[in-house]
Amino acid sequence: MDKDGPDWFWKLVAFLVALWVAPCSAGWFGPDNYAECIEKYVPVAESNKAALALNSSCELEFQREFKTKKWLKYYDCLRDNLPGVKVDKAAVVIWQSCRDKYPGLFRKDHRGFSVPVAP
């Protein structure tokens, strides 16, 4: 190997380790608070039910602080799949699909409505 060969390799390794170890700000990948969440997701909802589901995800994450790994995956499911959905019935199916994908987050109350289970 020439004199400069290993130098670039170790710089690359150091850079990758720094990326892996460095703590990420939530704002880099998503909203930091309830207002940012609403501003980012609700305007892209094209149906009332999609807006309701996205609003609910923001409320649960930032106002009720449901932030376990399973809850965060549930929010990602909603936020990845609901923007752009124009038909309420389709939004409801996606919402239910995300709930079914992560069982145990909701329970039925005495009226039969799904209510979130606190972590």
C-alpha cells in the first residue's frame, strides 16, 4: 500500500463511527413538539379521517408522551401511509391496519371504542 492508502480508510472509519455514536436530534428526522408535528403532518392529509389519525398520533406522542419503541413505530406507520390518502374509508382501513400491526396499544372501552393503553 502506498503512504496515503490507509489514511483515507481510517478517516472513513472515524466518520462512520462518529455517525453511529453521535446522538441524533429528533428534529432531524421528525418533529420536536406537538405544534411542529401538527404543522408537518396534518396539512398533507387529504381526507378528514387521515387528518384525525395524524392529529391523534401527534397528540399521543407529544401531549401524552407515549414514546415507547412500539408506539413510535405505530406513529411511523400512520405518518408513512396516511399522507395523500383522499378517501376517508381508505384512511380508516390504514389506521386500523397500523393498529393491528402493533397489537396491545389499544383496548376496547365499555362502549366498544378503541382507547390507547398508556405505556
